[in-house]
Amino acid sequence: VINAGKSQHNEDQACCEVVFVERRPSPRGRLLSKEGCGELAGGRKGFYFHYWALFDGHAGSGAAVMASERLHLHISEQLRDLVDILQDPSPPPICLPHGPVELSQVPFTEDDGDVPSDAVPRFHLEKAVSHESLVIGAIENAFKHMDDQIEQEQVSQRLAGGCCALAAIYLMGKFYVANAGDSRAIIIRNGEIIPMSREFTPETERQRLQFLLLGQELPHLEFPRRIQPKELGRKMLYRDQDMNGWAYKKIEEDDLKFPLIYGEGKKARVMATIGVTRGLGDHDLKVFSSNIHIKPFLSCFPEVRVYDLTQYEHCPDDVLVLGTDGLWDVTNDKEVAGVVMEVLTSYEPNDPCRYTMVAQELVVRSRGVLKERGWRLANDKLGSGDDISVFVIPL
């Protein structure tokens, strides 16, 4: 369910697709695998993945619209080299072969010849790379390519602003949940809540942001509030990029520069400019009254968490919930789980519309009801003023 209907121009976008990943042709001949590759009519070999994604746009919907139309295609492209590898139980090869050889015959080490028995042990060993980490890498690279495409086409396509991105990919029995921004995902299984993402905001990523500033002209120290010129020479609370606690320091001239993180909570902004620290787009965004681009501090790479469905027994009431921050700003995990259980139990377990009704109920409750004092929730607190989008996916 997309948008609560309160805003005239919805900046949230969503996408739901089943995508076929076709094996990339080998440069010399065909790459063979022992078994497991699905084959379509006509000889196309590959596999399917299921895909759901939410894009929360800001300063315009252009980046969110493009990402909703293209990100799954970038993920598919990044997975093409892995079609045979992911379906072969042997460890992934360090280098992809050129000729038509079986993947199981590709050695795991880089050594080509026999190693003499009296040889000195190698000072380094190859890292063990799992199939799961290959999928994670493909998703991370897809986000980067999506961000690059938005940058390349921002002028010709008039792409305004940027967007947070939250995507769930179901592939070979596992859910890969990739988050760049402040949207969130949780799994509700047998009444238990399992977080599948975390929010990336100026406060949660303070140390990463401050590390980027080392050696630059910008301030890398954090203070509880903006320093006034009259406070020069006084001692004030501060912390640097390596500190979680606070201490006092004497205020100097350099400390008067505009702070890296301005405000707190939902009002926290990177250099008083943007409230998220990961996302797509925003390539032309600059700090107010300066030539400093925000993009170096705004990472396009997502954090990817994995949930293996094959490790658990699931019932029809077990779901994955994806929501933009319009939901989570006014609703916590426990309240969402309560709504999920309440609505699902009012429908027959085999009724496919029950999940859509849960999503709709979550949106409506977070939106609130219009009263004399504005939109109000059931507890009379202010309803969400943001666009609200929710996916409820049965496991």
C-alpha cells in the first residue's frame, strides 16, 4: 500500500517484480556446470529472484521514480556472472574461467603448479568467500551502479533530489534485505520480532561521517549545540569521532565552524542540509551557502542482512514488513506486530488479500484521523505527516 493520501505529490515509490537472471555467455565457448541451472524454453539458462522495494524520495520524486524502475535490473545484471556459481556446492572460484570448464574443476587457490614439499608456507591464504557474500556483493554493486546512472541522467531526465532505498530480494531460499536510508524492515515470526535493517541517520553514522572529515577544513568535533562567538575560551562539552561519551574542552576559533551534525533526533541534519546519510541521488546537493557537496557524506551503499527461510518452519501468519519512515516515525516494532496479528486472525489463513489488508491498516493507523487539532492517532498523538508506504510479505 503506497501513500497515506495526505500529500498532493507522493514522493514514495514502490516496486514488486519477479526477475529472471540469464546466464552471461562465456567469452570462449560455454561455461558448464554440473547441475541445477534452470532452463527456459529456447535454451535460456538462469534463475529467478523475487523482489520488493520501497523508495522514499526527498526534494522531488525523480530519483525515486528512476530507482523504482531500474534497481532490480541492475541487481539482475550483477547476478549474471553468478548463475552457475551459486548453484554449484563447491567454493566460488577466485577467478572466473575463460574456457568451457566445469566450475567444480576450478581450483580454490591461485597456485598453478605443484608446491614443493619443503616450500616455505605462504605468508597469506585466500579468504573463504561464501555464496551468500557473493549475492550481498552483487546487491551492493547494483546500488552503486543505480546511483551512477542517476548522476549520469540527472540533467537529461530532470531528476530532482534523491531517495532512501529499501529492497528485499528472495533468492534460493534466502531473503536479502538491503537498506540505504531510514526506511525499515522487520520479520514477525511466531509473534517474535526480528529486525532486518537499521536506520542510517546523522546520529547513527556520526563516527563514519567524522572519519571522512579527517584532514579537511570542516570541523570533526561534535558539540551539543551551535557555539556562540562570545563563548570562545570557555570550556564546553564535546566528543570526537572515536568517542561515545562526552568530555569538556576549551573553545577555540576553529570550533566556530558550522557543525557536521546539526540538531538531534528526527531533526538532525548533516551540516544542516539533509537528514539521512545513505541513499541514492542528491549529486547536486550542496551545504547551504557553500560549495561543499553533500554526496561524499551520503553513501549509496546499503547494509544487507540475510534471513534463511530454510532454517525455520513458517506459518501463514509469519511475514516480512517493509515500511518507509512515514510508518516508523509514529509506530514501533511492537505496535506493528500487534496490528499484523490482529488483522491476520480476522481472515482465513488461505485468503490472499489478508496481507494487503494488514498493509492498508498499518498505513491508515499511522496516518491518523483528521480532527480539529490536525491528524491524530488513536492515542491522540500527532499522526504521520509523511508519505507512508508498506509491504507485508508472507514468508
